[in-house]
Amino acid sequence: MKPIIKEDIIFALRAVGLEKGHTVMVHTSLSRLGYVCGGAQTVIEALIETVGEEGTIMMPAQSWKNLDPEDGVHWEVKEDYRQIIRDNWPAYDKQITPTNTMGAVAEMFRLWPGAVRSDHPARSVAAWGKQAEYLTSGHGLSDIFGDSSPIGKLYKLNGDVLLIGVGYDKNTSLHLADVRADYPGKHNCIEHSAVMENGKRIWKAYETLYVDGEDFNEIGTAFERTEAVKITTLGNAELRLMNQRKLVDFAVDWISRHRR
């Protein structure tokens, strides 16, 4: 396939409906696009040029390896060695801590000039643009995806969600619907992360909603039947743009009716 250049990406972004001044949460798989001339840098530059200085881009910057091995995130380590991880995993540092499986674009984006990152040690986001400080500030330990989280703030701004080569299983905004919906199996859990507190590295316990995303692709399929999603193609991938508020409101109803 012909190499994808920045102009191709900008054309696709505009075709799907992204415009100057938009505030958008972006989930992307660089490898699914095909050969992009310039890789992740080109994708980020295209996004920034499309929304402009009055717009805002947010991406996941999750470092979920900074969770207790009991949760299954360190499957490669034997159970006998879990305490070693608890005692030695580096404390979260939003300038240094890398993302985990968020993709090449998100990993580069967190280091982009002008980008800021939220303080959650395992579920952070990074943002660039007019609303970046507002979106990333005050990301509390126990409100990972709730109303005061970056995802909740995006809802208040009536922002958008852009999926580039990924499915709804990567659509973090659906976790806000998790928080708002009522269903029989809904429950909290205790998570642990390495953080700095009073100048000392500690293994911090915090209570939060148990994250459940196994039905997110099913929700996405149902949501697209409402014709609320704009779709176009770029290289080997599909791009999907949707209003986050419409998605979350739909998902709250869907989860309340279908999830057990």
C-alpha cells in the first residue's frame, strides 16, 4: 500500500468530522494503519493541525502495570514473587513512567511539547491544547473514570471520541457509563499502586469501582445502529468519530438493561 503521509491523515480526520476547536479523546493503533511516513509523530502533528490551538487532544497514558500483581497484571511472575513487586515497583512519576500497551502514538504524545499528564498512578491520561490543564487536573485515586475524572470532564465539555484502527474495547469513555449505570454485579474493589507520599515511596491502597469492559464491543455495535458514529477509512484502518456525551448516555441505558 502507498505510504500514508500527514496530508492523508488530515484529509481523513476532516472527512470523519474533526474540526478546528474540537476537544477529543483519541485512541489509536499505529500498526493498524499500515506504513505511516514519520510514524507516531506524523499522526500527532496531523491531529494538532486539525483541531488547532483552540482545540484539545487527550489520549490514554495508563500505566496499569503499577497495580497489585494479585490483579493479574504481572502474569509473567510467579505468585511466590509478588511481594518483591509490591516492595520494589517504581513510584508513579508522570514525567517518567511509561504507558503500558497504549500504543506508540500515546507513548509519544505524553512527552509532546505542551502536553500535560494527570496524576493517577495507573490510569492517567495526557492532554494537549486549550482544555488540557482542566482535563488532567485533580485526577483522584478513587475516581478513575467518574464524573471528576478526565473522562467525566470531557463529558462536561461535550467533547468527542476518535477511534483510529481500534474497537470499542479500547474506548475508555465507556467506563464513565460503568460508573453511572446501575446493574446487579456492580461493585467496588481495592487497588494498590506505588506512589510518592511526603517524599517517600509507598504501596498505596485505594478503593475504586471494579473496571468491567468485556461488553464494550457489543455496546459499540448497538450504538452504531443509532447512526451517531461517523466512519471513514485511512490505510488499512477505519476511523470512527462520535460525540462522547451521546455515547455515554446510550451506554448507561444499555448497561442498566443488559449487564448482570
